[in-house]
Amino acid sequence: MSRTKQQRMPTRRRLIDASLSLLDRQVLDIDDVPVQVVTDIELSEVALDHPIPVGTPAPTVTALLSGPVLATRIFGGRPPTHRLHRIDWAHVAEIGIALSLSVRGSSLDVTWVERWLSGHVVGRIPGGHDDPE
């Protein structure tokens, strides 16, 4: 199987280096509209802050996480999990330079801030409803 075809099938089990292939990657929806940047991942069957015993099967990615992590990257620590937005791994259609989703970004909770700002802040600015050409 060619590498291109293999990258378009993320639901098949294959080994990837998450730090190289997933973290800090732009996520695009089905219409190639930017949705978020991956700041963390959620793994199956892995206890937080515990080493994985030798011989244990590799964990699988269950979700992409995104949220405000700038302060934790500067000062250390982890952001609270309730502040991270989650995209199920089942929605990932392709792994490449950017991660492509099989759904529209407007259907995801991760874009609620942008939708709220558009309706409540930008929409009140004169010209805020005009479509730029």
C-alpha cells in the first residue's frame, strides 16, 4: 500500500509518532476551513502520569485536544481538562501536513468561541456583516 493511501486511512491501526504527525498541526474541516491547532491528544487505556509497562500494547488515539496552552508552555504544568476542546478521532479523515476532518467545523464545539464572537462582537461593528471579496 502506498504511503499516500495509508495516510488517508487513519482509522486503520498503524504506528505514528504523535509529536511529529499530530501535535501543533492545523486541523481543517471537510471544506478545508481551519478549525483549530492540535495542542494535545487523548489516548486510550493510559493512566495519567504513570509509565506504560513494557510489553503493553501501544495505546490508540481517541481524540484531538485543543485549547489555551500558551501559559502552561511558558510556565509549565498542564491546562485543566475542562478548558480543552475535544474532536473525536473518528472524525479525522487524513493525516498530512494538516489534519483533515470528515465533518464541518461548524458542527463541532471547538468553534463556539469564534461563532459567539462573530455574532456578538464582530456583528455589532459597522460593516461586520459584509462579506469581504
